[in-house]
Amino acid sequence: MPLNLTQAQTQEGQLSSEVVEERKQMIADFENKYFKLSTLLKDRLLVTTDERFTNKLNEMTYYATNGSVYTFAK
């Protein structure tokens, strides 16, 4: 059975409010510069580890700047 976001936060420990606010700002900057993200993706990015957050943002930035096989709505 899949975990919901509350369970994931409990298992990984609570992130500080500073980290969450910093991530929200980075996500907002990304959306302003490239394209909008789904609510589900944004929620998951807020509760993941720092390494996964950074990797996912780098991956999305790469595809947004270099093109990709995906089509994003602007």
C-alpha cells in the first residue's frame, strides 16, 4: 500500500520550516523560469531528501534547457 505524504514525513523525520520555505522558493523560481509543476510533484519534492531534491531539480532544469522527449504545457 503506498504511503501518503504525512507518513513519508514521519518516517524520514520532520524537515525544518526553513528548509521547506527554501525549497518552496526554489520551486517557485523554477516555475517562473521554465514551466509549472504539478501539485503532487511539488508536495513530494518538499518531503524528499536533500540529495533527491537537488537531483530532481537539476534533471528538470537540464530537460527544460536542452529539450526532452517530454512536452510541457506553458
